Amino acid sequence: MSVTRTVLEIRKFAIAQATCAGSQNFLGAPWVAPVIDHSPELFRQKMALRLLSLSPHYFSGADVAAEAERNRASRQALAEQLIAPHLDPAARVIDYGCGPGYLARAVADRVAHVDAVDISVGVLACARAINGRPNITYLTPVQLRRQRDLADLAYSVAVAQHLSTAALAQVLTLLAARIRGGGRLLLHFAVPGPAGWRTETDWRTDRSLASRAKLRYGLHCFGRTPREMQVLTRHAGFIDIEVQELAGRPEVPGGDVTGQHLLLATRVGR
């Protein structure tokens, strides 16, 4: 790696860390949301896109406008192919780990209301700026916990693999508390294998400098078996658990979901 590239990488890392609020809470620093919310409306979307480009998992290319369109197209395809078959026009749904809100916006065209949830207040501010809709409420997990209205369905796409097992168990417990009896859960996840999805144990027992740095500063990428996911989901209060291989579907432009797995479950009646 050249000296120039090394300097640029260090600079990018330093900027990214300045926007972070602890492990995996990218763009969660206290100053991020006010910067977006108080930007002139004419520049708010551009500011949001530029900040999103600092996070390690929303945009993969340097052209933020092109990346925004890629995200919009891929999430529209996901909504149509994976989620729409389970939706009712009168439904209230939860999008957990909504990020910049591209999927929530696509789903909002098909239901009565979307509660879109993310741990990062900065990312939620970006979502409001880029994908705000009257029937989308952007919330933190704490705010979702306080919601009075129960959801008919909750989905989470490209999120579970970025959570530790302890964090994933907490998310499932929260979702179980916010879904009505008989309501549905759709949970996308990645399995361990040659494609690069190592287990959480593999990552934590690897004492190499690169692995330790990624665990501390980078985006977590954990693979889990269908059996592990079924056990976690059942323990949270779901039944009728089914795991589908996505093998070749959905057909998503630049897809980060194709060929992975989808878990479907029903909330125990209350």
C-alpha cells in the first residue's frame, strides 16, 4: 500500500470513528443528527448521503448518488420479492435495523404504518432526510419499547449477522414484545461457510491484530446455523419456525442478501 493511500485510509478511519457512538453504533455520535436536522432543506439530503458514506456498511462506492440509487433499487426488489407476500394493506409493521430507510420506504407504500428502528440516532436523521414519509416513524429501540400499538409483522434484513448473539437475543425479545399474538416475524440471516461468514466464536478466538481490530472498530459479520437461529427465536417467544434457503433469490441489483437464509416465525398468542 502506498504512503498516500495509507494516509487516506487513516484519515477515513479517523473521520468514521468521530461519527461513531460505541461498538456498531455508526453515525451515532451526538453531533451527527443535529447537523442533519438543522441543515438547510436544500442541502439536507446531500449532507445525509455524505455522512452515510462514512459508515462501513451503507455505501460501498465513492459515488454517493449512484450508491443511493443502488440501495433504493435493491430494497425495492427486496420489498417486492421477500416481504410483500406477507403484507396486508391495513398492517402496522416494524423494520428493525432500518438504516437509511430505503426498505422502510418501499414497504410503506404497501401498508398502513411502518415503525422503522435503528440504534443510531444519526442514521435515523439521515433516514428522515432521505426517506421520510407520513406513515413511517423512525425510532430508536428504546422508543419502540414505549410504543403502545402492537405490530402485525416485523422484519429485519441484513442485520442479524452484524449482531452478537447476546444483542440478537435482546432484539428478538423486544420484537416479541411489540408483535401481537399470531403476528409474523421475517428474519434474514447469513450462515457460516466459504463465502467468508465466520462464526462469532471464530472471530473472538482469533487473536490476530486484524481480527481484534475488526471486532473492536469494524462492522461485525457473524454467520449462524439455522439451528442456532431457531433456538434463539423460540426462546424469545415464537413458534411455527421455518427456515428457507434463498438460493438464487431474491433477484436484487448488487444484492447483499441473495443466497442466504430467511427465517419465518409466528408470535405466540397472548
